Amino acid sequence: MKKASIYKLPSRFIVCPISTTTSGIGISSEPYLVLPTPVTAAELSRAINQALDSSHDGVAHPLSWKGLAAPRLAAAGVKSEATFQKQASLVSLIADGKTAIFTPHRNAGATGPEKGFSPIEECAVHVDPRTLELWGETALQVFEHCA
């Protein structure tokens, strides 16, 4: 199974692989692909495919969480998680060879009991994984459901 995150910010998109640790937790990993806005669906499709190619299972579980977000924040051009959360929308992608699922997320900010991104499952879009060239277009459409 391959996973990726697609973040939309005011001036850019960031696409990155999600790798699964030996403990079963998904973590963002490099490379963080930065695409300036506006972006074409074809450019976004290429970045998504590159991120999926870099998604791996069984990576070492982090010994420390400190600094783990630094590459993502740098790619976003911000200095803090709070600033990132104020600006970002998220669509996640899971592809298993049989289907590709694009899921929009609700952004609850950087503080409080509901902080962070949570999936809006009822708005998820399933597509044929053989339609790779359409994935950028699908991601752009799914962003319309982010809250």
C-alpha cells in the first residue's frame, strides 16, 4: 500500500510520501515536493506519483518526534506548526493497486482537543489506480471538500 499527503497553501502545494514505521504509524517523509500555485493537474499528477514511489513500509520508528516536522514546515515556507495549520488544507491518498482513495480533511488548527487534520470520510473519492494521469485533477476536485 502506498500513501501520500497533498497540502494546499496560499502560494504552493506540497506533496510528500507517507511511510509506515515498524510500529505501524504513518509519518511524512522526504522528499517534500513543492509546486507553486497555480499548478496544472498534470504537474500535480507527476508529483503525486513521485511521492507514492517514495512511500515505504517498515521504516524505522522515530526515536524522537522533535524536529520531525521541520522539513515540512520548511517546504511550506513557515516557521511554526501554528502558522502551517492556519494556512494548509490536506487531501490524503492511499493507493493499493485496486483503488486509489483521495480523502479531504478537516483542519481544526494547532491547538485544542480536536487539533490537527481529521479525514472527512464521507467525501472520499475512489478512482481506478490505472488513471494516474487524472490524479492531479482528482486531488484538485477533492480539495473543494476540505473544511
